[in-house]
Amino acid sequence: MPRRRIGFWYRFAAVLCKPPLVVLIKRDWRGMEHIPAEGGFITAVNHNSHVDPFAYAHYQYNTGRVPRFLAKSGLFKKGFVGAAMRGTGQIPVYRESTDALSAFRAAVAAVQRGECVVFYPEGTITRDPDGWPMTAKTGAARVALETKCPVIPVAQWGANELLPPYSTRPHLFPRKTHHVLAGPPVDLSRFYDKEMSADVLKEATEVIMAAVTRLLEDIRGEKAPERPYDPRRERIEQRRRTQAQTGSEGETSK
């Protein structure tokens, strides 16, 4: 697969990051043949560790199509970090925008320029107790339907064993394996002629996440839950349980 012009900052980041990754993590990487050699596209990737953006970037870098991650726009204004973010061509997300699609205008522009834009559709590290992908936000679907670009589903597993979700203590030994499996493009063509309504975006997002989850099932050799973990639903149910417990205790104290 041909390598595009990478630039100084990306090569500098690779020099800094690849050696420790090679030392700390073994690699089981599959599916690189599904990464387009030309043109703009999206990869939709599950998120289960603070380390996995670095580990996944290593995989993507080795395909010859360097990844452009989305990050809060404020990071692009801060000294060395800002210079590195701008220099490596990462994508600022303008969260203050009231227009949901314009919040991703830079991602749309990058795809139209022929770049690879990486989305973590879940928006944060999964809160599923067993590490499965949880319900996702609609950003990746919005950009995909706006640009009609290929959406490559990608599952990864193993960085979470090196640094568990929401933990600050790495588990260095035994040496962990980073598994990555990219699949063929998700077929979203049935949504192209529809109005980009909330229901259409939700359905397209579910199609994308189902593809990612199937790939993770392949990696893990087990079935995911029938219904993905939904943090909002869990909060509602937790409040109901708390209210029920409080009511029960109140009745007991009478």
C-alpha cells in the first residue's frame, strides 16, 4: 500500500512513540487489506484504554495511511502539545457549536481532502463492565453520510490489559498483545437518499457499531451482550433503584 507524505511532526511522533510500544506490546494485527490505498475514509474504532489511541495509531501508521484523530479544539492552542496536534494534522472538534454537523466540519473537510479520519464513536472509554462497545454518538455517521466515504470498522483488544479502563496503574508483565482487526467497509448506502434525521443517524450508528462489535467477537472468541451497555439507561435505572431502596428504608423506619 503506497505511503503518503507523512511530514516532520508525524515522523517525530513515531520516533518517540513506536519504541516503547514495540517493547511493551506484542502485535496481532489483521485486516490491513481493508484500509483504502487512496481517497478519504473513516475508521470507526472501539475505545477501551487510555493507551489504545497510541497502540491503534501504530497500526494505522504502518498501513501507510496516517490517522487523523478528533480532539477538543482547546488542545490545539497549548504550547508544544498544540504544535504537535497541528503538525500531525489532528482534527479539532468545536464543541461550542450549536450545529451538530458543523461541530465536525474539519473532519468532513479532511475526508474530502483524501485523509483517514479516526472516530471513537463511543466518545469515551467504554463503561461496559466486560469491555464491550457501548452505545455510540452519531458523529461518525454524520460525517459518513455527509461525505459518502467508506467507513472501515476496526476492533482492538489488549491495550486495556496493559492499562485497564480508567486506571493509572499499568500491568506490564506478562507482556500483553495488542489485537487489531479491520473489516470491510460498512454498507451505509441505504441511508444516502434519506434526510439526516435523528432516527436515521441513530440507525446508521447502530449499523457501524454492530460491525465493530462483530469484529471484537472474532478477536475475543466470545459473544457480546445482545444489547450494548447504555450509560444513560444505566443512570436512570440506578436512580430508580436508589429511590426504591430509600422508599423501602423509609417504610421500615416507621
